[in-house]
Amino acid sequence: MSKPLSTSAAYWRGVRESAPLLMVIAPFGMLFGIVSSDAGLNLLETMSLSALVLAGAAQFTVVQLVSEQAPTLVVIATALAVNMRLAMYSAALTPWLGRTPWWMRGIVAYTLVDQSFAMCTTLYARYPDLTIRTRLAYYFGVSTNACVPWVVVTWIGATMGEAIPPWMALDFALPITFLALIGPMLQTLPHVVAALVSVAGALVLSGVPYNIGLLIAAGLAMFAGAQTEQWLERRRAQ
């Protein structure tokens, strides 16, 4: 970066660099609208879930469990477990945005999604001398493309789902999104171990009712990653 960015320039840079996300967000959000309608949710319930939760993986999980008539406690616990990564994202953003006012941190927390976290932390690490205002401007530029279209395309999917031909196969967006996000993060052995354990655990426990196997797999993955990190630290100390 040859010269400091103004807040306006940082915002529009975030909008410009996150524009390719729309190619995944659009089919992903439309698919959620279709699935939630098929599961029996009315338009108000679908849009409320999309706007308030603002997290695709958790929303799909909630809709599936509701359609299976899972207990409310199981639905809430599973959704929180799926979104647990956002708490870790928040902790990782604290060194960069932690000195902002509490109400601004609340807005950042509400709009925080996988894509905005990945793009923003990459830019912040590359340019550590950016001001907080500039970091926030870039963050909200990315969030403009990551969050606003999500609600819009959910409405399109919920209202026009039957008009979308099956050959479009909108469900391709879900695995591609998470593969693209997870791949670059597998840079250390603990990350790789945690990913492998989570995959193996999810497959082995796939028959557990109400997707509780995902909760168990997530816990096993975090434990395996932490143990691997401790093992590496002991080796370094020796």
C-alpha cells in the first residue's frame, strides 16, 4: 500500500474486493429460502431467521431440526455449536478492532461472517499500520456484499423457489463456500488435525439423531487440535 487509505477509499476497496463473494452468496441464500419454505416456514419466519441469525450454516441446521421436530433445546444448542467459530473469529479480531466503542463492536459482531473475517484479517495482517477507522471502513465494505445480498436472495428463494429449475443445482454453493474458507487456514499441524478429526467424527456419528453427532465431532476436533498444539510446544521446549 503506497499511501494511507482514506475511510471512503477503504470502504470501496472492501466492496470491490468482496464482489466475487456474490457468486456464492446468491445461490447459497436462494437455496436457504427454498429449503425453509419446503420445510413449512412462512415468509415472515424465513426472513426473520435470515435477518436475525445471519449465518447460513446455522440457519440450514435450524430448519432441518425444526422439520424433524427436534426439541427446542437441541435446536438452540446445535445452532450455537455451529456458530461457535464466530466467537473465535471475534477473539481474533480483538487486536485489530477491540478499541472501538461498544456499540460499534456490537454492529461488527452482528455482521461478522466467515467471508468478512477471512478477508479482513488477511488485509489487517498485511497492513498492520492501518488506523482503526480505516479497518472498520474496509470491514463494512466487505460486509455490504456479505450480508445485505444474503437477506435479499433469501427472499427471492422463498418467494420464487418453485420457479427455479432443478438443473441449476444451487446446493453446490454450500460445500464450495466452506472449502474455499477452510483451505487457506490449514497452515499448521493443529489445524490439520482438528479438521481431520472433525470430518472423521461427523462421518462416524452421522447416524446420531438431531445432528447431535456434529456437536460431539466439533468437541473432539477442538480437543484434538489443542492437544496437538500442546504436544508441539513440549517438543519445542525440549
